[in-house]
Amino acid sequence: MSEIKILTQFSESPGPRYCRQGRWSGEQFYHDILNQAFAEAYQNGDKLILDLDGTDGYMSSFLDEAIGNLVYDFGMQVVTDNLIVISREEPVWKKVIDNEVIPEWNKYKDGGTTPKKTSKKNHPAWFRLIDGELKKGVWILSTT
Amino acid sequence: MDIVYYIMPLSDLTDWVSIGVDLVVGLMIGGVLAYFIPKRLNDSRSLKDFYISEIRDVKVEFNELCKQISIGKMNAVVMKETFKQLSIRLNDIQYSVNNHLKLDLNIVSFIESTQGFITSADEINEQYESKYLILASATKRELVKRQELFNRNVLSAIARINDVG
């Protein structure tokens, strides 16, 4: 199993929802780390462990944006089957992700809502699962 | 001088044994009533007082946090960190209370839902790097409502802890 520990691989102080709102945002985490790691794990038939512990806390928007984009690009079922969230210090975040973020973003996706991208430059090409196949592209342009 | 021997009849012996047993049992019951029960009651009272004081501390800190957020004296980073600390502390206390006093309190969920609500508010994310957060009126009103709900539930939790026999 592969693992991402936010504290050591991203930031000890995760930030707001969007890149334009501040450093270490959920959007940035998704594009710098989570998308690539999840795609690799999926390709290898692995599950991905996402460890939230050890940071100075979370804005729920950070988690919503990061995990929500994952649902948008890979689909609810694939995310549910392949992502293991660990949050021992604040168990509430695991519940929020499982019971709110994943189902709500699935609805957004079905309803045709597109995630916002707010980095100054477009994000480098990222993975998306289309008809069971991983494809890479700049699927959404940044609008700051 | 002649010594007079008295041979105790069997029925007298059983009476004496019975008196002896009554005495021992009486002393044991007396000991339990005089020492163990008050000690146990005292231990239980001290434990309840400890839990109540811990919960009260979290209540004070939570109210202070809400106040600082409402009056624009708090930044986003300190806010999320304080929420985390309060949530961890109350989770531990609640676990211990429920475990030792056989209760099913759930007051930490009120902090968690406030944490979820406030850290997902658009204006808080927009001001993430600001020195002080300024809340929209609707967010402020909702925060006050959640604060009141938490306080009410803390009082009811304290009453339930006190009621434990």
C-alpha cells in the first residue's frame, strides 16, 4: 500500500480551499501530491493511505477541495474502494470525508458542476479516469 | 479452696459461637460502612468533580474562541489549531467519562460541527492569510446559535455526571 502523510509530505499547517486564498491550499495539495499518488496506486492495484495526523489542524474546505477533486477525476466508487483516510487525532474528518465530501462531490459531478482552478498558472497536466483508463491532461483552466 | 469445674453444655457452646460469628460479621459490616463505602463515595465524587471541572474548562475556552472569532480578534491559523486542541481534549474527557461512569455523552460533536461550519465558510477561506477574521453577519449569527447549543449540552452533560449514583 502507498501512503501520503500530509505533515511530512506537504505541510504542517494545511491552508484554505483554493490556491488564490493562501499557501498550502487543498487545491495545491491535490495537484502537487494527491492526484499523482492516487493514480499511481490505482495503476499498481494498490490502495492509497492518506494520513491526516500531526498537522496543526484543518480547514474543512481544504479537505473538501482535495478529496472532492479526487472524486471528480476518478469517480466516487474508485475513490471509496481505493482511498483509506487515517485521522486518529480528529476522527471527525474521516466521518466528514466519508459521509459528506465524497457523496456531495459525486452529486456535483453528476450535476455538471466543474471544480474551480485558481493557481496563477494552469496546473500541470493531471490524471483523470475516463472509461476505466487513466488519461493525463489540463482538464480545467485556471481562473484567478 | 475447692475448684469448681463447670462443664458447658453443648447448647451453650453453639450460642457462644453464634455470638462470636455475629460479632465478627457485625464488625465487618461496620468496617465496610465506616470505611469502604465513604471512601468509594469520595473517590466517585472526586472523579465526577474532576470530569466536571475539565468539561467546564473546555466550555470556557470554547466560548472564548467563539468570542475572539466574533469580535474580529482571531486569525484562521490560530482558530483551526485551537479547534483541534479543544476537540482532542474534549474527545479524551468524553471517552473517559463514558467509560468510567457508563454514560453516553456526546458533547464533542457540537465543537466538531462548529469547527466544520466555520472552517468551511467562504469568507474565512478568503481571509485565510489576514491578520484578523471578519465574519459575515449570517455566519456570526450561526456561530452564536452553535455556541448556545454547545453550552446547553455541556450543562446537561454536567447534570448527568452528577446524577450518576
